[in-house]
Amino acid sequence: MLEKLKKLFWVIVFFFYALIFRKKPGPVTRNFIKGLGFVFSGLMLSKVFSLLFQIMSGRLLGRIEYGRFALVCSISNILWTFMYLSIGTAMVKYFTSTRSERDKAKILSTSVILMAVSTIIFALLFYLLSVPLATAFSINLPYMFAAIVMAVGMNIWTLAQKVCQGMNKMKKLGALNVVWSLSVLIISIILYLYTRTAIIPIISVIIGYLLAAAPTWPDIRKYLRPVLSRKWSKILMKYSLIAILGTISLSTIGALNKIFLNIFLSIGDVGMYQAYYYSTLTVASFFVTGFVMVFFPISSMYRKKAIIFSQMNKLLKFSPIFYILLFVMSSIVLFLYGSDYTFIIPMLLLFVFAGLITSVHLLYIWFAASFGIRGVKISSLSVGIICIANIITALLLIPSYGLYGAILSMIISYTIGTLYIYFRIRSVFSPEEEGFIE
């Protein structure tokens, strides 16, 4: 029975590949696509464990402490973008685009060194600026320190994921996602037996990052050389400095609304927002992230990008089905959070729509990024537009409309950004690009 289900799964996957790329997958491509199944399976288990962790934390901590945990995560995401500098994304782009083992070693070694240096420099800088940063984010100093440490752990974990992605070790990537979420769940369960404060999930997440990243060391060591390539440093940093604008903006979008809610309303409202956010946008990302992890390397190699873009747009006709499915799943997740998190249908409908529009935008920006420098510029500008629009609309709407203002600002800004990147892709990308590395 299990074998029949697996065969059916691959039949469906290969059908969608043929639909998008207008050709049957070759042997190498089949391996890439099978990576999607491994990643999707790993993400599915990972999301289940993460779901249990979030629901348990929300119920045990209550809205105030859960909101504090969400605020620390948001701040750490912003700090992480400066440590990351999108170097990992550049590494995947060029690592998968070259066949030379020597160049691959130079690319990975240079990427690891650059990320290590940026992590150390920015971690020290944020530590020295911790007092004014804590004041700006309206958070206690100990939690500011926790956000810095979490950002470091997140950067290590991100590097591990990018290494697996670049080396096409999708099965391992899926397994490591399970290791991370399961570690976080188990550690938090143990620690909650002793106390119930926001520091418990924070510690659990940080330890989970390190445990999940550790198994990738043998893969890194295979290519790691104690040499910084000047040539690849320039290439990687050129790509990264363009992509970082989008990465910073993207992380800021998810974090600023929680920070504004904490400033204008209360930490309890941050907890409520986090429950709705996780129930909808995070659940929506489950369907998209696994696809993107494999789609980005394939699209980077595939040169008939006009065909991919056309077929991607045809898939959007399934959006109403996705919306209904997401609403049902989100309702179940929000219900499990408990009575402390009020179930408001109009608000949930808005959050679900936000989950839909952010998923579409995510597909577009990763598709554009697969073009290299010129695509990253468009992706970064799109996310920058969203960030600016979100800040303006959030400052206008949150003080007057609270949680409704927060989610409306996200919907408005993402709609503007998605329309921008759609029309920019149509006007810039050439239909004549063709060829496929097989």
C-alpha cells in the first residue's frame, strides 16, 4: 500500500513538472524533483512538531509571555539579516551553476569564511549597541541579548540548510528540518516542567539550531579550504549586496508589525497577532517553502524561463482552492491555541488572504532570483517596496485599528509588491533564453 502511494505521489509530481517545463524530466532532473519529495516530507513532519511547540507555548505561556517570545524572534530575524548578508543564497546560485569541483570548493570555502566574519562583526556590534537597541525595540535588555544569540544560531542553521540545498542533499535537508523542530519540542517540554516564561522557548530554539546544523559539518569539510578566493569573494558579495536589500526588507516586514503592536498597543496583542500569523502565514509557507527549496536550483539551471513564468501563472487559477484549504487548516490551528486567543472570523479571513498573497510573492521573488544579478535586483526592489509600504500603512492603521490595521497593512503592501514584480518580470525577462543543463 505504501509503495502504491509513493508511486502515485511521483506520478503527480512529474505531471506538474511536465506542465510547468513542457518536457519530461531527464535522469538528473528526476533526482532534483525527488529532492522535492524528501524536503516536503521533512517539512511536513517539521511543521507538525513546530505546530505542537507553538501551540503548547501559546497555551502554557499565555498571550503576554508568548507575545514576548514572538517579539524576541522578530528582533532576532532583523539582526540575522545583517549577519547573513544573503551570502548563502549567492552560494547556492553559483555552487549549483558550476560543474568544476575546484570552483565549488572555492565557492563554499569563501562563503563560509565571509559568513563567519560577518556573524562575528555584527554580533559584537549589536552587543555594544544593545542598550539603545533595546530602547528602540521597547524590550528588556536580557531579551535583547537573547535576540542577538538567537540570530547567531539562526545564521549557523541557515548556512547548514544552504549547504544541503547547494549540494542537492534534499533528503538530508528534510531530515535536518525534522531534527530541528523535534529538538525544540522535546527541550521545551523538559524545561516547561521547571518554569513557564518566554526564555524557555528562546533557549529551546537556539539549542535546536545548533543540533540541526551539526550533521552538515562533514559535507562542509569535504569542500572547505582555508583560502579566501578574491575572485569568488567579489562575485558572491556583488550578488549578496543586492540580495541583502531584499532579505533585510523581507525580515523587517514580518517583524515590524509585531514591534509596532508592542509600541502602540501591548505585548498581549503581539501574542494574539503571533497566534493568527502562525496559524495562517506559517501554515501557507509549508506548501510553498518545500517547492521553492528545489525549484530555485532547477530554475537557476533551466534557461527557458519564459516558459516557466507562463506555466507558473497558469497554476494561480488554483488560488481559490488553496484559499479554502488554508482557511480550514488555519481555523483548526487557531482553535487549538485555546480560549486565550479569541477566534474572530473576519480577522482570520484577512490573515488567510495575506497567506495567499505572500505565497504568490515568494514564488515570484525566487523565480526572479534564479536569473542571477539582474533578477535579484528586481526581487530586492519588490521586497523593498513592500517594506516601505508596510511601514507607512502600519503607522497609519495600527494606532487606530489595532490588529486589523496590522494585517491590512501587510495585505496592501504585499499586493503592491506582487503586482510590481509580476509586471517587471514580464517586461524584462527575454523569451529567447533557452537550454537546460541536463
